[in-house]
Amino acid sequence: MDTKTFQPKQPLKIFFTKHPFIAVTLLSMLAGIAVALLIQMATLVASPYSLQYFDIVELLSIILGGTAIIGGLLIYPWALTAAEIYLAIRGNRRPEVYRKGRIFDVVGIPLGILYNILYLQLWDSVEFGADWEEVLYNSQVHTPVHTQSALTLWVLALVGYAGYLAVNYLISLKKAPPLLPVLGMAAMYLGTAESIIWGIQVFPTELDFWGDIYLLLFPINCVIVTARTVRHKIWEWDQLPGPDCETSSWLRTCNRLLIQSKRWPFAAFLLMWPLLGILVALLLLAGQRPDAVIRAFTETANWNLSQRVAPQNIHYDEHYLCTVAAGGHKNIVKPTRLGVRHGHQVIVNRQLCIANAFEQILEEKTPGFHRAVRHIYDTYGFPVAKLIRSRYAADLIYYLMKPLEWFFLIVLYLTDEKPENRIALQYTGKSLRDFTI
């Protein structure tokens, strides 16, 4: 009889070891589904009568929502960061662990950029196409990056990402001179420096909302990835036999300086500056300014590195005619002036004034019918307004409302002694009684 202790196989552990990235992704999605189901269970406990409306469609929507929103947007960024920290601690001088961990970097860096854009748009209402001088509405926020300088930042980010791919996949330390991996590290330094400046720009000085913490994960991960890559490549170089010298004199000089890998981090830092100069010179040909890297963050408003003061936002109420007047193209919706509604400034056009004057007539002549119309408008107007997220949508609503505008105008001229006076006084805070003796 075999006296050795029987140890059963652990398939989950084996799968996690062989496919760590897939395992982390699946665990994040499953965790999201579990959280969504727990929330739904708590809702059913609090409101047992809602159980009668629970069906397979509701269950599928919970699973999809838990996978995409909770798992994909809320849990997965933390899982990727935890994986990066684990690889930085446990992957030191372990080539196999380092090799399997590269997929976290390759996928995590683009996802980090995407997550930052999504979070700023969804949680902070950031309009990335709106520079500081543009007038925004309600809670909208200007872009944290000057749009005319955005190309420079994208190029630097791509160069940094390309530097990582080159160091890890294209450059073989056994065949290439040390200058090439150091050049790739210099490119990574550029990308990492940009991510740090980005984090400084967008992270609020006063943390009012816990979701803002997500904005720090991307620069943190970039720092970890760069530090882990440089450390591993230095160790990998030290394991190789001494390289042969090239015949070219300047390459021979560079190699002699870089034979000792402990000089690589500082050498990459020095090489980063001429690389930046070359990129800036090339970007000049594309119409970018030489100081575009600085202007990208300073030619903004309401951010940590901003040096501009944006005009005050204009408030408009969330019913769709106000949204149309403020959000459509000016040559189409034809805004006429600023008005006042519920104590806030709003942009008004003639269509909006005619509709409001018509509502006044209904309220004066047929109050019961007016209450019914107002109820329908409040029920369907607000949801429609939330769907108007572009100037073209506002333009379309403006054209669709034209027949009703003409009908309202006809009613006004048939029932009011001075219809144009009533129209002109809309959203001014005045009424016809204020001008009568």
C-alpha cells in the first residue's frame, strides 16, 4: 500500500495558474453577477409584492447588468490593479510568472484609458469636445485636455505603449544591443509621466464622491508596469553572458556605458528627453505647437492644472423644448435671448415662447384641460429630454414641433387681443398685468 499522502487535484488552482488573466476576468464577472443578485434579493425582501413581476427576462437583465456594469466597470479595474501589485511582488526573478503577467499590461493599459474617459463622462458629465471658452449647460464640465493639443498627448501615449510592446515582445536581449531596450524604457517613461500628470489633472482635491478613486488606478498601474518591466529586464540582462562589441564606434561607446544594467533606469531617463524633442519636432509638422504638452493641461478650466476661467454654465430645465432651444444648432433653432425659469437662466427661442404662451391661454381659459395636458407633458417630456444628447437630435425635435408651433400660434391669434406681447413676455418674469394701469 502506498504510504504517501494522497493529494487530490485542484482544477481551479491549475486553471488559475495556467490562465491567470482569463481567471481574473471570469472571477470579476461572476462577482458582479453575485453582487447584482444580492441586491435583487434585498429588494425582494424589502418589497415582497414585487416578486410577482419577477420573471426570466428580469433575471437575464440582472445577470447582464451585473456582468457589464458591476463586474466590468466597478470590480474589474480593482482586479487588474490587484493583479499588477501581485505580479510586482511575486514575479521578481520569476520569468514564467512575468511572461504570463504581460497580458495584464497589454490589456490593462488601453482599458485604463477607456475607463478614465467613461468615468469622467458618466459621473462628472465631462464634455471632452468642449474647450474652456465654450458655454456649457447645467452640470456639464469642460474637457480636462485642450482639444487642439490632444493629438500630442495621444502620440505620447501610443509611443509609451509601443515602447512597452517593443521591450517585451520585439527586442531580444540575447541579440539586440542594450541601447534598444533602454530606448524602449525611455518611451515607457514618457507614457508613465503623462499618466501621472493626467492623474494630477483630473483627481479632485476634495474627494466628494468615492468613484473618483477610480481615476487614480490608471496612473498607479502605469507606474507599477514600468517599474516591474525595468526591474525584470535588468535582471534578465544580468543572466546573459557578456555581449560582443559592435564595429560602429558610437554604438560601441553606448554599449560600454550600458553594459552594467544598473545604469539602465538613469540612462532611460536621460534618453527620454531627446526622444521627447524628436516627437515634438515631428508633431510640429502635423500642426501642433512646441508647447502643446503643457498647453494640453493648462489651457483648460476647472481642473487642477488649469489656468483659464470658464464662462458660467447656463441652466435649462429638463423638458424637451428648453433642451431644444439650448442644445440645437443656432442657425436652426434660432435662440433669441436669455430668459428666467424657476429662478434659473435659460436660453429661449420663439418656438419655446409660443408654446409657453399657448399653455398660459389653456390655463386661463380651460384650467381642467390644462391640468390634463400638463400631466401628459410632464410624464413624457422629461424622458424625451434625456434622450436629446446631441445638437442633431435637438434640431430634429425642433422640426417635428413646427406643425404644433403653427397650431399654437393660430390659437393665440384667435383668442388673445395682443398675442405678440404675450409671446414676447415669456420667460421674462413679467406679465401683461405689469404693464397695465
